[in-house]
Amino acid sequence: MSTEKYRITPERYSEQLDADVEDNYDVVSPAFRPLSTEATDLRMGVASFCKAFPWHFVVDRQLELVQLGVGFMKIFGHHLNRFGREISTYFVFTRPHGVTLTFHEILKRANTPFILTLQRPYGVDKYPAEGLEMKGQMVHCPESDSILFVSSPFLNGLEGLTGRGLFISDIPLHDATRDVILVGEQARAQDDVDVNAFLDHLGQELITWACVGLLERAFRCLGNDLTAFLTTLDGVNDVVQHQSGSDTEAEFVCIATPEALELHFTTDHPSIAYLLVGSLKGIARQFYNDKADVYILPDPYNTKFF
């Protein structure tokens, strides 16, 4: 087996860029370009940054707030003039545990996720955001000798947000927290589906599907209207009961009254009752063009009897 050897020689790219490309701010040309420490060289202004990252703040060496995102401004920005800018007035450092509130100690934990809990400033009566946790990271900004905290609300659902006077729109589109909340709400909505209503609808769909094939002829042979249809089924059930020699209570009885057509039946599975209701609605609509009002009246003394 032969082996081949390769040599890779790095070269600096020195080709002159076109003038129109140089004007494009998205292109970073020549390598080894030094980073600027001038705020005026930022491609994003402070106002835009505060909107793009609503849940951030910047503190100086004295741990006083010098910049707030629009999210924090909405919560306690109007209290700054009254209570000052000290970070401990508005936040409790929940994690990491035991961190000392000094500039140097916070930087020592910069690689650790931080959880800060909003607290109610002393003397404020109503503070809906009290207890809201913010999870994020501390970033050292040497050019301004400050610390930037970029975070997201640490929530388990939409109720945790709205209960504190906030909305899903307060979380930026690029924040994964938004997707987590929406997915959670979608899963919760699926859990809240009315099973009985689903079975009712399923019964109607089953009849619609049955009408596509030869079953439609069989259904139509059972009667010219819904009353005749159910009466025929009652008779069929009696014959089956008699031929089988069963002495159990009737499973299917149809009684015509002046007010309504009563259908009594027994089942060990209550969900079958709702499936039957949907099927009867489908039969009435599909075969007899009748929008029958079909509903269930369970027997309060016997859970098997409807």
C-alpha cells in the first residue's frame, strides 16, 4: 500500500478588493485587523442594542447600572431616580451560590451561568415582576471597564410571563426562550383537548368514510329516516339477543316519545357513547339530510347506562 504526503503552506490573502465590496460593512478585510476600543466604531448603536437585547444591563466597577435593555427599563427604569442605580437594589444573585458582590469576584465566575432574581425595591408597594428569574452570562468589557450581563427570563411557561406583567413580545425573536414557551403552550393545549368532543367528531368522520364504499347501501336499507333507522337497529339487536339466548339487560333500546327519540344502551366503555353520538350525527346528515340534535344523558345511578 502506497502512502501519499501533502504539504499545506498558509499564505496571506492580499488581493485588492473591489471598491464596491469595500463599502460593504459585512466584509472584514485584511487579516490581523486590530479591534477598536472606540464606542463610535460600533456597528450597532446603543438604542438598537437595548432593543435587540432587552434583558441586559451594564454595570461599572462600583456595580452601578450604567445601561439597561428595554425589558429592564420597563420593569424598574422609572425607579432609578428615586432608589439609585445600585445593582443590589433590584437584583438578588441566586446563582452561583455564595458569590460576593464585587466587580472582581463576579469576573472570577464569568464562565459560570448566573441567575439573578428581581426583587422589589424597598418602599414600592406593587411590583408584579418580583421573583422573576433571569438566566444569563457576565461578560467583561475591558474597553469600558464594565461588566455586561446578557440574559433571558427563566420561565416554565407563558403564565410565568404574563403573571408578571410581561408578554411574549417582550422576548426577542432570536431568543430561544420564546420557542420554549410557545412549544410548551402548544403541548399544554394538546393535553387540554376534549376527548369526548374528539370521539364525537371521529364518529361523524367514520360515517363519512363509510359512505364512500358499499356500506352506504347497507345503511340506507335500514330505514328511510333516522327514527326508522334506529328502530330497525333496535329490532336487529332483539333478534341477536334472542338467538344468542342471552338473559342480560338489553344493550340497545330505541323508544319514540313525542318530545324526542330516546336511545338507551349499556356499555362498559363510556367513550363509546360519544363515538355513537358522532356516528348518529353523521348518519342523519349523510343519509337523511337531517341536522339532528343528538346529545347524551348519562344515568346518574348506573355509569354503564346511557
